[in-house]
Amino acid sequence: MANISELSIYHNALELSNKIWSICLKWNSFAQNTVGYQIVKAADSISANLAEGYGRFHIKDNIHFCYYSRGSLEETKDWLRKSKARKLISENTYHELSDEIIIIAKQLNKYITSLKKKLHQLSQSRTMNQETSTKPEVFTCSPG
């Protein structure tokens, strides 16, 4: 994959944060400055951490930032619950956004699993290469 924008999980996370941003723009200033600020920050952090991890070019770093992204996803869910409880969003909007979060969570878990698998394969490959490079060479002398 050449860049982060080729990942569907990144697109979905970006779309979610843009939807949340648009919703929060309609709130009064108190709601924007309290709940709005927090939910936008959490939602933006989902795709931002995916991008930062991807940009590190090391699988372990990428996995690490995926965990941050997953934490931000959970934080976004928490702020959505608060938004619904405080009548800032409708029940319908809450369920629509929650459904999107479920999809992103599944994608994120699959992405983490694929990165771990790739890391394991690289580790196995390095181990095999080290084993073959540390074997002593055997020379045979032919008579004559």
C-alpha cells in the first residue's frame, strides 16, 4: 500500500469525524465548548493516530498507534452517549453514528491482526535467515 488514503478504515474514520464535526457546528456555544470540543477531538484522533502509525514505517509503531486509535474510538463512543443523554443528538443520529463506530472497530481489529501477522512473518523470516547464515560452511576435499 503506497499511502494511508488507500485504507478503507482510514476513510471511514475520517468520514465519521467529519460527520461529528458537522453535527457539533449546529450546537449552542456551551455545548460546542464542552461536549463538542471533546467529541470532535476524540473522533479526529481516530484517523490521526492511524495516519501517524502508518507514517512511522515500522510495524510495531503502527500497531502501537492503532491501539491509540482504538482508545479514541472508545472515547468517541463515550461522548456520543453523553451527547444523546444531554439531548444534543437524536436517538436516530446516535444509532447511525454508533453503527459506523462498530464497523470501524471491526476494521481496526482486523487491521491490527493483519499487522501482527505481518510482524510475525517478518520475525520468522529473520530467524530463518539468521539460522542459515550462522551455519558453518562444510568444505570437502576431493582427492587429487
